[in-house]
Amino acid sequence: MICHSNVPFRARALSRVVHPPLTIVTQPLEEIGVQAANVILSRLTGKNTGAAMTVTLSTQIQQGSSVLPLNG
């Protein structure tokens, strides 16, 4: 038998109404918006005219019951 675990991104509302509760990956949406605005503004004002920028932000796992335990 093959079993899969499901860990969606940005499904907080859905995770509250399904059974079993989903394990989800949450993203810092406000910080994503702030960083995106900063990148755009730095381009528009000429402060950054070089290569594309990479911005790395943290994510968190909100554990529900939708993930199977790892067995060795």
C-alpha cells in the first residue's frame, strides 16, 4: 500500500474545517508584501539597478493530523 502525506501552503482556513486537521506550511504574508514593496521601490528610485535580488523569508509548519509519521 502506498500512502502519501499532504502539506499544503496557505490553507489555514481550510485546515480548520476538514477532518483530520491538515498540517500546513504558513508563510509570513505581511513580510512578503513589505519586502516586495521594498524591492520595487529600490528599483524605481534607482537604488538597485543590478541583477535580480533574492529575498529569503522563513516559513513555519503548523502541525495537524494529515501527515503520516516517518517510519525509518
